[in-house]
Amino acid sequence: MVPKMSVVFILSIPFFLETLHKLFYKKKKKEVGNSKEVGSSEMMNVWCELDTNLLGEIMDRLCFKDQARFRAVCKTWLAVRPITSTRLPWYFYVDCSLPTLTNRLQFRLYEPTSSNLVSLYNISLIKLGIPSPSSYRYLSVAIEHNWLFITCSGPIFSNLRRRYFILISLFTKKVFTLPVLISYSSFKFMIMSTTNPDSPNCVFFLVDAASNAHKIVVLSYRNGDKDWIFREFDRVVDFLPCNCRPVYIAGIMYIVSPYGQLASYDTVYGEFKFESLFVDELFRLNYTSSIYHRVFQLNGQLMLIYFGCRNISATSLGKQCIKMYDWSSKVWIPAITLGGNTLFVRDRFVEVTAVNIEDTSINGVLPNKLYWFFDGGCVIYSIVDGELVEFKSINSDDHDGGNLPEDKYNHDVSFSDAIKAVYWLYPPVSTTETI
């Protein structure tokens, strides 16, 4: 007779085996699941550890919206910067006819690599405290530190005007105004700022070196001041009146006459002096030939460019040129190189935007070249001993331009349209800074 304990043990074996099978199966299934999770994690690490230069090359081939999605993948990809697209200038245009019709400003901002419209931005002038269109005119736009400086004025009496100043950042959508200025109608000012306008240390200047043959007027406003501070200085007789925009370098504001004469204003101590009254003969010929000029700074150097193909006739004695100021000899010398930079120049007036091109060729843009865009194409110039020599010309209907951006820029915007003023903006540091 079999003992009862043995019977119980024998009968429990199937139950034990079934339980053991279930436990083993669940454990194996769990291990398989864990292996899949580990594999997925390892694969994610592989993507995150890709070379940043390779990721930058990939990002270059994406449009603006896809770049935003690209940066949302992980922290590593968020820190990636495009190799080329952020080094190309963005462009925008403002329709100067709209304020007189609708009492608003409209800006169209275009991304450079695809020429896509990124933002259509409207600003109501009434909301900024500027009255109806019939009461003001003379709308003008300038670029300083990638901000738009917009001015317009309205009459008070026969010889007085009320002037309004609007500052706009198209990349961040920041907008603010400066104090209204009441001045004589003959007051011809150029505006500039020492640094980014929304910085607490920024100082704004209005300079009139054109309307008075005996005086030069400098007005300053610092963030937090109640009003503009007025200063007036005697003009040296030989210093030619000029309305060229001042240039700020290391605490000094420089005013350059069309002949190349130089005056300076110390923004810290308020001292004004004439640095040089020497007349550059080529500058004089260009100015009398009505060739456009612009003063700008490049890598801390004071530069002056005379440019304007459409203003140079066969009988003109002037010619296009670009020179830099030699501080030791106090004369202008021909520019030999742009230091790896590329200059972008708009059509109707000389508005210069300099972009540093670190490699030999960035997205088809060449270093030490000047790109002049106009309605219908682009002309590229080389700098040869201070002269602008045509390097290449491309029409907007020419499809042999490779990947050069000039062909893209001219399909949607009419650059010669007088009511659509086209400007260049230095590229944003990252796509997160854009609109």
C-alpha cells in the first residue's frame, strides 16, 4: 500500500510543472521585453552621438520648418547649428505705401536658403501713438544692430515738424518707440545706436551734419532718459556738409564727409573734433558724378564704398571703389581684402550687410566678394586694389547659376519697385531666435 504522502506528492507534480512553466515563460518574456527596450535605448544613443558637423550638414538641407522639428528630437540635436544657412543674410522688404493707405507697416521676412516667406508682420501706427496718415510723411528705414529704425514726421507749423521713431526687431518681434522730437523742418538727421537697442546700456544718437553750413548738431538719448539731449558744435569751413550715416567704433562715433574728411564724437566725454580735412580725389569725383556712397565698419575698420552701376555714365570721371581708413597716415587706402567677409548690397541706395564666410565657399557664396542684387538678377564683384571688378553676372531666368542664392532672391520680390524698400539682416544665431 502506497503511503498517503507519496500519493499527494505524485499528484502534485503536474501542478508544479505547470506552475514552473508559467514562471519560466513569464521570466523569458520579460527578458525579451527588456532586450527590446535596451535595443531601442542603444539605437537612440547612436543617433544622439552622431558627429555634430554631419548633423549640421543634414540640417543645412532642411527648410526652416523642418529645422525646427529637427531640433526637437533631442538635446544633442537641439544644440546643432546649420553649417551654411545661418551665415547667409536674411532679407525683408517693407511696403512704404501702406502707411498712407492703411496706417500700418507691413514687413515680409524671407529665409535665405529656400527663399520662403517666413513671416508677414503688420504694425499699427495708431497703437504706437502715431496719428493718422494725412498728418505725417517722410517715412524712412535704417538698419542698426539688426534692428529697424523707422522714422516719420508730421508738420506742426510752417517750419517745425514732429518726428516719430519706431524700433523693430523682426526676429524677436520686439517693438518700442523713442521720445518724439520737435525740430525745424530743415533738420536732416541720421540715426544710430551704440549697441543692441533693447540693452539698458544703449545710447541713441541723431546727427545733423548737412542742413547747417556752420554747425553740426548731435542729439543723444539713453534708455531711461525723459527726452533727447541737444548739443551743437562749430563746423570747420572746409568740412563738406554730409548726410551719411555715422559709424560707431569702440566708444567713438565717426562722421565722414563724401570727400572722405573725418570728424569724431566721443560718446563718453562728449568731445567733438575734426580728425582729417584731407580730400580724397576719387571720392570727390564720385560724389560730383552722383555715385552713391556708404560708410560702414568691418572688423573694427572704417570703410567707405562708392557704388552705383546705374549712376555711372560713359562720360563720368568717377568709378566704383571701396577704401579703408589708415589711422596712422589719416588717409583712405584701397581695400585689398574683406577679411573673409562677403558684402551684400541692395539696389537703389547703398545699404551694406557684411557676413563672415569662414570656409572657401558657403552655400555658393564666395568670400571677399560683393553681391549686388537688383530686379532681374545679381552681379558679383571682386575687390582688386580697392576697385570693384565684375566677377560674374546672373539673370533671374538663368538656370546655370548652380546653388548660388541670387537666382532665388529675385522671383518673389521686385527690387526696383520704389514703394518696396528691400533690406538685408544679419543671420540669426539660431532658428529659435526667428519669428
